[in-house]
Amino acid sequence: MNIKSPQSLVQEALKEVKTISPEEALEKSKNNQCNLIDIRDATELKKTGSVENALHISRGLLEFSVHLDSPYVTQKVLDLEKEIILFCAAGGRSALAAKTLKEMGFEKVSHVDGGFAQMQSSGFKIK
């Protein structure tokens, strides 16, 4: 049996996806150039707070929520013409999620290096 570790999956994803700094994400968010999506679980948000102007879509629902038929898209909550920037707590889940969105056909996808942990000290407002 050849089972890959989660760490090896993340390393593979990092080779395929665009990684941006928290500062780049903040700049794009301030300039309304992206969909900033927090993929952490609701319990994490309750514990640590959420990023102002980020849309929360938990990792388990991401693929369903960004699909063209999704209410997020049909009701224009998400603008698929803009870059999709994902973040999680530290960057592992968002790297895997970004890889999955690329596999779905999304081209303008990136994830935040260091995730929420780094974003807190990079100028993002936490509520």
C-alpha cells in the first residue's frame, strides 16, 4: 500500500499553485481585485475571529460553492472574473484547495502563504 502523507500532498500542491504573501492579498483585497475566501471551519472562526471583507466558505463546501450554478455565483456574491484568493489557518489546506480549483478549471487562483496566522500581523482587520 502506497499512502501519501498530507504533508507530501501539500508539497505537491505548492509546486502547482500560486502562493502570495499576506501583504499582496491585503493590497488586492483593499483594491477590490479579488474574492478573498476563508476556508477554515466555523469553530476556528469563533475561536480566533474572522478577516474583515473575507467570505467564509468552509473547505468541505468550496468546490460546490464556487461552481457556476452555485448561489454564490448566480447571486454575484463571488465575481469569477476576479482572482480567487484562499486562506486557512497556516496555508496547508488552502494550498490543497487552490490545486483543486485549478483542476476544476479556474485559472486565477492563489493562496496566502502562512494563512490566517500571518494575516493577523500583516494589516488585516480581524473582527
